[in-house]
Amino acid sequence: MSSIAALVGSPSTGSRTVSLVEHIAGRLAGRLAGRLAGDGHDVRVVPVRSLPAEALLGADPGDPLVADAVAAVGAADGVVVASPIYKAACSGVLTTFLDLLPQAALAGKAVLPC
């Protein structure tokens, strides 16, 4: 079973982006209509907005929550990256988190931007 890290870059909790990632995560995990349907992937949703702002803005990869999120991306076989788009750019909180990833963090992984 492969593992997927789903990064949610929405700054709000009830956004369409959050709903989209929850739907994608459910499908990847093999859930259909609220029940398990066959073998799915091990999916971990990482809401970037829940990471400590001070650690993100200070580029502190040593913060335990940030380090855990970075490790989740590093250990994943695939990554879903979702963000609302404003003025042709993804959210600042997502950009700040992605800047903390090691240079080759996405090498060899399937990545789905949405």
C-alpha cells in the first residue's frame, strides 16, 4: 500500500479547497459513500494552516509540528498539493511551507497539484 501526503494550503477551515482535498483523500483511501471499498492508499491530510505561524515565517524546520509535516511529505510515495488561487498565485501559507522542504523532497514522487 502506498502512502500519500495531501497538503491543504487554504487559510480557512471551511473552504472548497479543504472539501476537495477531503474528497480526494477519501477516494485515494478507498472510501466510497462512507464505507471502505477495497484496498486503498494510506493518506495523511496535512492542513498547513494548522502549523505554527512563527515557525513557518521564521523558516524553522526544527519545530516539532513543522518537522512532522516535512517528514510526512518525505515519507510519502505521492503528494497532493491543493491551494486556492488568488491573483495567479497559491496561498502564502502553502508557499512558506513548500520553501521549508528539502530541495529533492518531491523527487521520484507522483505529485498532483489541484
